[in-house]
Amino acid sequence: MNEKESILIENFNEYYTQGLNAFKKGKYNTATTLFFKAIASLCDLLILRKEGHMPSSHTARFRILEEKYYEVYKIADRDFPFYQDSYTHRMDKESAELLKEDAEKLKKTIGV
């Protein structure tokens, strides 16, 4: 495992753990944001492992996922609007829980 992989895994664990803490406290906007960041870290890890580089932006991440890893793309694409909405809306428990479950699913799929 190289340094970039280690950083992405550490970031995933930090975002996910802090997302759980926020979720348990009913802070669903924070949880939503952190769970999506956990998902993005896993997506970047997948791309790094398979393609040998990390995407430089959300746009690049989604383009690569859509072209080469469509099942992962569908999850990230569905969840991204929740992340965007968390800046301007109050998120609910169900939305945060969906992202939590998706982070857990991707963790298994990607093998972290």
C-alpha cells in the first residue's frame, strides 16, 4: 500500500467515524457532509488502485466512475445532491442514513 492509499483510507475512517458521531447527536447536515466525504475518499481510492492516479475534481471523479465503474458511479451520483443540499437545506435522518449505508456498502465493495 502506498502513501496516497494510506491517506485515503485514513481520511475515509475519519470522515466515517465523525459522521457516525454527528449522526448519533442528530446533527444530520454534518453527518451527510461527512458521509459523502467518506464516499468520495473511497471512490478516489478505487480510482487510484485501478487507474494509478487520483481524480483532480468532483467532475473528473464522476467522469471516470461513469465510464469505468458504473455501479460505484450510480451510488456516488445519487448521493452527491444530498451533499450539495447540505449547504443550503436542513437534512433529515433518512438522508444521512442513506449516505451512511452507502459508505458502508462501498467500503465492502472496495475492500477497505
